[in-house]
Amino acid sequence: MDFEDKTAIVTGGAKGIGRGIALELARRGSNVVIADLDEEAAREVVAEIKSGGSQSYYCETDVTQQWSTDDMIEVTIEEFGHVDVLVNNAGVGGASGFTTRKTPSVEDWQATFDVNVYGIVNGTQSVESYMVERGYGKIVNIASVAGRGGRPGFATYAASKAAAINVSQAWAFKLAPHGINVNTVCPGLIWTPLWESIAERRKSTGQPSTGLTPRQIFQQTVSELVPLGREQTADDVGNAVAFLASDRASSITGQALNVDGGIRQN
Ligand SMILES: NC(=O)c1ccc[n+]([C@@H]2O[C@H](COP(=O)([O-])OP(=O)(O)OC[C@H]3O[C@@H](n4cnc5c(N)ncnc54)[C@H](O)[C@@H]3O)[C@@H](O)[C@H]2O)c1
């Protein structure tokens, strides 16, 4: 198994894509720390991982706070002895109430950059000196196909994801001499609580799909945008992350891999 005796941290691992990544790493033998704000959902994932035979631990974490990501690394080392993989996955679509706003507010810009960009920066800054000292480490950041190019309507989120891709490349250069790989996965369309809130926003702001349920809005978007004609799953993303976090990908760094059914060719 790729991750036997390895320990991975997944931020935002309590739900959606993060949960899928955490379960996939655990299936491949990793201990997994779920670093999230949502304790109840996180504890369910921890229990699911343990029932599958791997070790897991919940660490209450707010990725927007450097002290909290510092704590996340410290607690993981105390619990499992080492950190091999950090998946910076936590992300938001906007500030509280963004689903009701057609035009993003200042708070929406702040929240998307705080979580989607500084969340990656904080997590990476908290672990890098430790990984450098060991001469080993894998960092996988979750951006989005939205970060590959501007589109109308959701510039806050898309711009934060473009920044996420860019900071990942910067850290890949910085950490490469120390044997540390930093890569990005750009998911396409996955039905999670986040996408549900995006669909609710479209509905409540009267965008084209009014009259459809959030799930129908999602399905319509999939059929309009995805050449392969199907939605992506948290497992699809988990498989890509597991590859990039494994020693099989040791010659790959600074890359951004779309897992999007062909939405973007860049
Ligand atoms: N769902 C999609 O279609 C899609 C597509 C492209 C990219 N993404 C990205 O994938 C990642 C996961 O998205 P998802 O759809 O699973 O979202 P989600 O809302 O379903 O889950 C996000 C998780 O992050 C946690 N979280 C939020 N803020 C946090 C913080 N400050 N500190 C710690 N944890 C925090 C939440 O509690 C939740 O468990 C995000 O970065 C998102 O932008 C999602």
C-alpha cells in the first residue's frame, strides 16, 4: 500500500471532497488527521476511517489562522509521530450569506481569499520547516477549474483559486531542493455542500436556471460544460490526490491537474 506508515492531514476533511480524499488515503494505508471546523461531521469521518482499519484523529482547525495550522501540525506529530502529507483542501464560496448576493460583497472577497488562499499559505508555512528538516514531504493543494480562467458571476471564488494555483507553483520551486513535492488538483463539478450553496445562490439571485431545484441546476451545468458528460466525484479527486501524494509521483512538482471531465484543456 502506498501510504503504509504514513500520516496525512486533510484540511476541510469533514465533508465533500475533503472527506473523499481522507477516505481514499486511509484505504491506501495512511493515518489521517481531519483538520476542520465542523467537529460533528469530522468525527463521523474519523469513525468511518477507523472502522476501515486505519488510524484517524480529529483536530479542530481554522485554516485562516496561522496559530491554528501551527497547532494542527504539532497535534499530528504528537498523535502519530510524523507528518508526510498535507492536503490543503478547505475552501468556501463566499462569506456567510453569499448565496443571496448576486454581486459579491467585500466580505465575500475577504472570505474566499482568507480560506482559499491564506488557508493554503498558513498550512504550508506551518509544515514547511518540519518537512525541510526531514527532507521529505508531499503537499497537495485543492484549487478549482474555476481558477483556470475568468468567468462572469463568480469572480471572487475564481480569482482566489487562480491565486491558489500560483502560490502552489511558487512553493514548488522553493521546496524542490529539499525533496518536497507541491502540486495542485483542480476539481470540476462535484455535488457537495459547497456546490449545493452555489446552486442555491443561482436560484435565489434569479440566474438562468430559476425554477429548477439546486440538484437540477447542478445537473444542467454538468450537461452544459462537461465533455465526458458526467459529474465528477470526491473519489475521482481522492484518487488524483493519492497519486500526487505518493512516491510514484516523486518526479512531479509544480503541476496543476484538472479532474474535470475535460471542461478545460489548460
Ligand atoms: N464541489 C466542487 O464542485 C468543487 C469544484 C472545484 C473545487 N472545489 C474545492 O474543493 C474543496 C472542497 O470543496 P467541497 O465542495 O468539498 O466543499 P464543502 O463545503 O462541501 O466542504 C468544505 C469543508 O471545509 C471546511 N472548512 C471551511 N472553512 C474552513 C476553515 N476556515 N478551516 C477549516 N475547515 C474549513 C468545512 O467545514 C467543510 O468540511 C474546496 O477548496 C473547494 O473550493 C470544489
